[in-house]
Amino acid sequence: MQFSLRKLLKKLWKKLWRNTKKNRFFWRSGKLTGPEESSIVAFGTAESCVLSEGFEVESLENSGKEGAIEVSPCASERGKVMVELDLSEKNKPFLDMETLCLLLDSYKSHFADLKCSTNLGVARFMWKSRRIYVYEKGKFKIRFAHSREDAERVMDSLSRLILGSILCGECSEPSVECALGQCRACLTETPTTVTLEDSFNAPILLRGVKTLRESVEKFQALENYSFSEKWPEQVDKGLKRNLKEIIESGMNFALQTRNLKDLRIGTTVIAVARGCLLTLELERELVENKEPEIPERFEELLDKLHMNIWHMQKSIVRGFFGESRTGSKRGDEKGSAALEILSEITSSRSRIFGKIDKDVLENFEKRVKKIIRCDRLLKNTGFGGS
């Protein structure tokens, strides 16, 4: 009787597994989830792109570069070593410090004594009982490692966490921008839908995707905001907290994933959340620098631009993460309208923003154009959100 029951259970399990694979369902958080919730759109990148190559310490041993890895005894702790890794080249920056600091800050619950300075171009923190220094030019120091091999393992893990901050050799932008299709040199093909069911650590990433989808509701609150009002502090704080949690989930996924393809998916989630954070911060700067009294015409233009921006951000989230994809190949009307409004606002900036730092407005203009490009890329390839 016991043997028959065992055979029956085995037979039922095989049948369940076949149905699971056939229907692309998998178990998550105590319930079955369909393919529309477990798929992510990813842009293809050229082989030379860091998102396609990645970088591992082991590959440096055969690079022929002198001094790429240096090992020395740790002076302050007997039996430990300090390992220095130098990836710098011709005095060019290797990392985008603003992106690096954002990534590390989003992951700070896993570190101790985190300090990151964009001005100094260096980050320092304790991780897994090792003191780590990361420099903008591409130099890394790992102190209190047990051995060279131990330091290499830590460095390989670190490279996964900070991949999005590594500068692309083609466009000189951080690789998170390549993940959103912003680098024309890296973009090689139309986006593809990737199902996460084969990734053993998919639930980690899907928790972040779920939070990102839920954040869309807060986008609606931002869409209704008027530039004539005070900046919505509560919405701002809640949304920033959620977006950093999403970045953390993408980094956790990247840390545990087994291949570069999945690593690129994690970077895509990080990139979308980072884009929303940058938009929030830049808009807040505009509000803080706006003149107390401006013509009603400009108030209306700012409000309209603001609504179009967050509508497109919402469309990007839905396009990447499988919610309400339209499959439309039509151009984006809101993007065209946003460009027209942006042109009029920048030409009248002295009347609207007074003595605003020119860089703030230029960065905002670049950000808006990147949002428009990403939204159009998704829509024109059939992946745009409604």
C-alpha cells in the first residue's frame, strides 16, 4: 500500500510539472502566477557592451596587463591580505559616480560604514567583513581578505552589484542607460520578452517588479500635481523609498543569478527605477528654483509637461513589465508634445526660473529626451504600455 501511494504521488508530481512547464506557471509567494506577470522586456546589446560581456576577475589573469592584480600582506591584521585591482585606462573614468552612489545607497542595509562621494570619486564600505574601496577611475582595493582567491570572489560579487554604474565604451554613459536602449551603438535588435520561470532566483526580482507596478498608482498622484502648489513631500518620500527597494531587489537578483542574460534583466529593473528617481529629483529642483510669480501661460505649460512626463514613465513601466502592453507601432503623441513644450520653456527660462543653474535645466532637458526615446522605442516595437 505504501509503495502504491508513493508511485501515485510520483505520477501526480510528474503530471503537475508537465502542466507547469506547458502553461509557464510557477509557484511564488504561495500562489501560481501567470506568464504575463513573470515576463520582462529586455533590449538586445552588442557583444562589446559591458551588459553583454560583464567582467570577471579571473579573465584579468590572462589579460597581459602588468599590475592588474596586486596582493600584499595586511599590515593591521595578521594572516589577512590586501588585494588591489586596477582597471583604469588612459586616465579615463571607469564608473559613473552618481549611479554608483545611488546603487550603494540603495543596498546600504547590507553594508557597514558606507561613504560615497561623487566629488572625490571614491566609495568606501565594509561588506562580508572586508573593507572595500572603489575609485571612479577603475581601481578597487579589498582589505582583510583571507587570500587572493577570497578577494577575487568578493570582487566578482561586487562587479555584479555595480554593473549598472560601469561606463559604456561606446556612448560613455553608465550601462543602465544601455539597458533602456539609450545607447545607439549598443542597441542591436528589437526588444525581446524574457520569461523568468527558468531563473532559480526569479522571486527576488519579481518582488521588485511587483513594487514597481504598485508605484504606478503613485505616478497618478504626481500626474495630478500642479507646479503652482507645494511639492508633494509625502508622495515624494514614499515613491523614493519604493524605488530604492526596487533597485535593491535588482541588485540581489544580479548577485545570485547564474548567467549574463539574467544579469542584464536585473540591470533593466534597476535602470527603470533609477530613471524614475532621477526624474523626481530634477523636477523637485525645478519647483525649488521656480519664481514665486510667473505668467499663467507658463504655469499651464509646466503642468502639461509634468503630466506628459509621468504618463510616459507609467507607460515605460507597463511596457517593460508586461502590464497593459498595447502592441501599437504608432508614434508617441505625448513625446512630441513634451518636446514642443520643453523648447518653449527653455527659451523662456529666465522668466520662469530666474537665476537657476544652467546645468539643472540642461540635465532636466536630457532626462525628458531619454524618457521620450525609451517610450518610443517600446511603442514602436510593440511593447509600449497604455
